[in-house]
Amino acid sequence: MRPYNGGFDSCARAGFPERRTVEEREVATVRPDSMLTLHYRLAAPDGRDWINTFGHRPATLTLGRQQLAPALEACLIGLEEGASAHFELPPDSAFGAHDPQRVRRVPRSVLLDHLADDVHLAVGDALQLSGISSASGANAAATVTALDGDDVELDFNHPLAGKPVRFDVQILGVL
């Protein structure tokens, strides 16, 4: 009986690459269809974190599947596994220009039909509206921008639309 060698001889015969040490391995580079494990931070112009995975569980996502805004994905292309980078995206770049046509006044009574019974609205509230679909088919999201008697003003733009965005990233793994 031959001693077990970890199966590396049979793997090589089957066409699999030979085993390499970490030092010999080629560094993976982010491509438009890569699956990534990363830490990232999106910050608003005032420096407030919008999303921050640093110090928490990292994110795992696949590029090209609309899990990040296209401008954010474009920043990642070409980065190598292990890289850290910082990007300052200009207004209108990350989440598009603020579109005044996406700001609507809605009768409070109509809006309440799409919210849980115990919701008390306040300016600045972010809402997920069941029964109202966005272009992608997901529940529509809006921010309450004004309360005026029987009407509620809703902004259906992304909250960072038309604003500069800071994007910090650390690529942990690339497949």
C-alpha cells in the first residue's frame, strides 16, 4: 500500500494546479464579475457613516448583480486581494443627481395604507413602503422631508443622491 500523500499526485493528473504556498500564490484581482469579501464604509458629506462594516462582520457580494451602486463597483475593479483604498466620489456620481421629480406630496391617509399601524411619522424618517414598487420591483423606499397637515412630502431619491460620498474599502478575498 502506498502512503497517503494528500492526493496531490492524483489532483495534478486530473488537471488541477499544483499546491502552492501562500507566498507563491498569484494575488487575485477584482474583475467585473468577482465575488468579494470586503470591509467598506460609505460616508455622507458631513462624515457620518451611512454604512460601515469595519469592526463588524465583513460583507460578501458579487459584482454585476446590483448589490452596490455601479460607480462604487467601478472603484473596486483592478484592486488586489488585501488592498485598502479610499475614494472621494463627486456629487451625482455615486447615487446620481437629486431628481426633484422624485419628490412627491402624498395624502397622509393614502400613505398610512402602506405602513404598519403603529408608525408615527417624523421628518427624516426612512420608509419602506409595502405595496408600492420601485423600478426594480422591490418595495419603494422614501425619506419623509415635510409634514404639512394632511399631506406628507416624500423624497424617493437615494438619501445620498446629488452629494459627494467617501468610499473606504479593504478587499479581504476575491473569487
